[in-house]
Amino acid sequence: MEVGERSFKEIVYDIISEFVTYPDKLNIDERIGRSSVIIGISSSERDDISQIIGKSGANITALKKIIEIIANKRDLRCTVYVVD
């Protein structure tokens, strides 16, 4: 990661915290390898997990696309998953 770049964890938190009920209960795990990044998202609140996933998976799909674009710009492959 270059100087001044925000971490994927920060970006994901900033996006998700805007639409979940309990942002303080979010847990975002970020693992960065040489050419990839893995983001795990969890919350102790069941309703927040439903909001993160969204109707028919729309929210998590949109989040994955955004993170994928950022990862591609940084020459990384990206996986985003929700821990239920």
C-alpha cells in the first residue's frame, strides 16, 4: 500500500457503516498478500448482516464491485465475503 492510500478495511467500514443499524458492532477483517486482498465482514447483529447482503444480494454485490475496482487499480485481486 502506498503512502496516503486508505486501507480496504477503512473503505469497507465507511461504506457499510452508513446503512447498518449498529456500525459499532461491525467486524471487518483484512488480509493482504503479495497480489491479493481478502476482506471478511461480520456483525453480531443479524439484522445488520441482512442489510449488508441486501435484497437478492444487491448490496454485497455492489460493495464487491467497488472494492474490486479499487483493488484492480492497486494491481491486486480481491475477495469480499460475509461471515454469517
